[in-house]
Amino acid sequence: MPDVFADLVGQDEAVVELRRAAAAAAAVLRAGAADRAPAPRTADPAESADADADADASSGVDPSAGMTHAWIFTGPPGSGRSVAARAFAAALQCVHGTGCGECPGCRTTMGGTHADVRLVVPEGLSIGVGEMRALVLRAASTPSGGRWQVVVIEDADRLTEAAGNALLKAIEEPPPRTVFLLCAPSTHPDDISVTIRSRCRVVPLRQPPADAVAEVLARRDGIAPDVAQWAAAAAQGHVGRARRLARDPEARKRREAVLAVPRRLTGVGAAFDAASALIEAAEAEAEASVTDADTTERAALETALGAGGTGRGASGAIRGAAGQLKELEKRQKSRATRAQRDALDRALVDLAGFYRDALTMALRAPVAPVHTDTAALAGAGAQKWDAEGSLRRLEAVLACRAAIEANVKPRIAVEAMMLALWKG
């Protein structure tokens, strides 16, 4: 069985650093166990301490170096921030301190069932202070397995200011044997606060090369090499997106519809029609992704509150649960909004790739196109728009992404982008 870092694609330097830290963490645990263990009656304490020091020295591990209590994993979407954080969490829980992938600590952590690993995956637009305070309180408990309490926060850039302050207090005064692993696009103050950043070790990840992504898809997922190579290039190094394109016909259809947009921009009316189609497609994709979860959650809550019961007081109990149902609907609405924005952002990334191809062709740059199946259309656009026009269109797509991230209404942002693409 491969070790826990096998799925971290194209991040050799980060893997080396994380392996070293996991080994140092294991050495810290061994040193602590040696301090707590009673010395044998026949042993000289000085000789015993010297033996422990010699053992750590011979293994090349310094218990006081290589490990810290707070980490930030940064990198572009698809670089594997959350994969790296989970793999490191598994290595910390590994009985061998290596992330072997075979021991119970590795398997339960990677499977999401380890009692001492808490995973925060925000479904809505932000991570609130109440959730963070509860998480910090739980993380202060003693590890049940005797190793580490690990808190993994995906999309830490979604922390509200109050939630960030609650997390900062825990990082400033960390409980013993508690490790915080944060994932964020960058260390820019817009993504993570300066004070939190200053107390964490940063592990920068890069966009994995398409060849490395294709190799993983072929080896791990059994995808045909030619399909894997195409999907890796089209996804621009995003491993999860590449897997969806290679496996899901609906994902390929949505991509084809997005890449047909440049041909449809023949006038003002066509620009608004294209904007509506893009928004509606994102809404439909988001609704499909959350409907089942919403229905299951509501049914489970209603059952827990007594819905369908026949006993005395059952009807009164469900009537008194309106507040809880309203809170659930609020969370589900936030999750749907996030799903819609994520779907729209994937479409904008594909569109940006098209105009990037047109720009590189206009400049005659010796680089491969992102979208090989629309290279002819991008080449025609490059001849029509020249390099400056292609660059303006690419900037319009990127400006739309930034506007939506800044909470501009998606329809307004997309309509403005479509008009800019039409006018050039």
C-alpha cells in the first residue's frame, strides 16, 4: 500500500519537509515517553540519558527541531493543500512516524474516522466564531491515542474576523500535543491574518505539472493515458478537476458549453444571453450537488425532533422546532450559494484558459495550449484580436473572478464580463 503522501502530486520539496517534521514529532513523543518512564534499577540515569541522546543522534532526528504546533499550507486551487494537510495529519498519527499508510493511525486519519483528528470543511461562505470556539475547546483535550490532537481547517481564508481571533488565541497559547493545520490560497492578509501567519510555519505548494497529474490519473484511477493527458491539461493542473473531466460526461458537456461562449458573442443581446446561460448552468450544477444532502439533513432533523410521531406531545415538539429548522435552512442556503460560486468559478477558469491560449498564439509563444480541442478557435481569435485584444479579454475574465470573490452579485459581474469580451 502506498504511503500517505503518494497522492500529493508534484510537491517533492513539500513532501521532504513534511516527512522531516513527522520524524521530529515522533522523536518528541519518544523523548517524552522516556522522561516519564521509570529508570531501570540497574541503570545509571546519566548513562540512560546519554543512550537516548545517542539514539536520536544516530537517527538524524533532533526532537527540538523540525516540528511546530501550527502550519499553513498555501498554493493555487488544485495544488493539493487539503491533501497535504490530511497526509501530514496521518503521518503525525502514524505509529512509525513516517506516514506508512498501513497502520491504524494512517488508515483512520485518511478515512476521516480518527478520534484525534478534527477536519473543518466549510460548506458555506464563511467559518463562524461559534464553530471555531467549539473546535478549539475540543482540541484542548488530551489525545486519546497518546500521540497528537490535530485540527485541519480547509479554506482557512473563510474565517470571519471573530473566528480568526478565537483561533489566534489557541495558536498563541497552544495546548500540549495539539497541532493546527490551516489551508489557504496564500499568506496575503486578505487570505489569512498577519498575526496568525506570524505564528505558523508555511508550506508553499505549486501548481503540479500536467504530466504528473496525468500519471496519477492513469496509475491510481485507471484512466486511459491519452484521456488522462487531455484532462490534466484542460484542468490546468487541478487534480480533482482533471479527475472529474476524465470520468464525468456531464462535466465535459459543461466545459464545452463554456468554451463555446466566444463564438456566441455577436452583439449586446448575445452577450446578455451568454451571461444568463452561464449563471443558469452554475445554478443547476450547484442545485444538483446539494439537493440530496439538503433532503437527507432535513429529514434527519425532523425525525430527531419528533416528526411522524404519534405519542402525546409529538405534534407540539415539531411545532416548537421551527427555530432549528430555520437555522438548518440558513446553513443550506449558504452552502448552495458557495456551491454556485464554485461552479461558476470553474467555468471562468476554463474561459480564462481559452483566452490565455489566444494570447500565447498571438505572441507566438512556444507553449502548449490549455484546451487542445479548441486550439483552432483560439488561433482564429488570436488573428482577429491580436495580442492586446486577447490580453484585455483575459483580464476581463480575471476581473470577473475577483469581483465575485469580493461579493459582487454574480449575474452583474458576469454580464459586465460578457460585454467586455464582446467589445474587446
